[in-house]
Amino acid sequence: MEKRIDFAATEPEAVKALMGLEKYLQSTSLSHTHKELIKMRASQINGCAYCLDMHSSDARSNGETEQRLYVLSAWRETDLFTEEECAILALTEEMTLLHQHGVSDETYAKAATLFDKHQLAQIMLAIIAINAWNRMAVTTHMKPGQRA
């Protein structure tokens, strides 16, 4: 597959706007672990090899274990993730697969009991951001190791 349109070259202000959201997310109270779990799980669902390559490396650099990365797609079947991480992963899945059933009241309520409204908003914005990046990378055929 040949790489398609280069968003950074064609619409640099749009990429700059998305980078602004990333910069904001870096300043939030979300842990590196939470942010990388969101990025990894959404990228798995969206089949984004470019983002999986980047964020698995970032996650390991921030102390994530190989074991947790290996079983992330089956997180419900393990006891390797905290209650908060499970709530984040459930919300990530439902927001990423929004077209299927939306976000259930149960998933939203669970996250709302574990996180304050600011943290919950930050989690949701992180999910929105990685889904935007995934769609950009998959649609343009970005390959692991390429730079945007």
C-alpha cells in the first residue's frame, strides 16, 4: 500500500490543532499508564499498526510491562488491570466502537464513580484524540516507523 495524503504537509493547521489537544492532555492529571492504555486499546480496535508501534514503545518507556501489553486485548480475562484501568478500557472500547451500541449507562456510571468530572472529561478527550489519530494514520496508510 502506498502512503496517501500527508495531512501535516497539506493541512498543517489541522495537525497543529490536534497537537494542541495532545499538549493539553500531557498537562492533565491522567497518568502515563492511563493515557497509553487508552492509546493502545483504541489502536488495537482500529487496526492502526502505526499507532500500536509508537504507543507500545512509549508505554514500555513509561514502565508498562510486556505481559500487560500482550494481554491488553483480553483485559477482561485477567486480573492484571486495576479497577480504574478496567473502567478506562471499557469506556475506550465503547467510545471507539460508538457506532455499535453507543456508551452504555453502566460503563459511564462505573467510570463516573471512580473519577471526578475533570478526570472523566480528560479520559474522554484522550479517547477522542487517539481515535482521530488512528483514523488519520489508517486512512493514509502510515506504516510503523514512519514519521507523520
